[in-house]
Amino acid sequence: MSLEVDVSIRNLAQDLYRAQKRVEELEEKLRQLGESSPERAVLEVRFREAVAERDKLRKMLEEAKGK
């Protein structure tokens, strides 16, 4: 692999790590909130967006490593 590809993979891995931490953070906040909390709906949307971003980054990293 070239240096450029290694750097790209490393950057994707770092982004994936941050995205996973964000998912975990939001998961914990949702666990702490009651079902009827007004914040819950907003957090659920953010959680779904964070999961989608994490999954996209995971796929990109897998594809980059496969090349």
C-alpha cells in the first residue's frame, strides 16, 4: 500500500472511532432519560444519525482496506 492509502485508512479509522464514541455517548444519554422526557425525541434522531454515520464510515474503511 502507498503512504497516501495508509494515511487515508488511518484517517477513516480515527473518524470511525470518534463516531463510535458518539454513538455510545448518545446511547448512554438515552438510557438515562425517562421515556416521557421531552429531550428523548431529539436524542433519538441524533442517535439514528450517529449510527448511520458510524455505519457509513465502517463501510468506507472496509472498502479502503480491501483495495
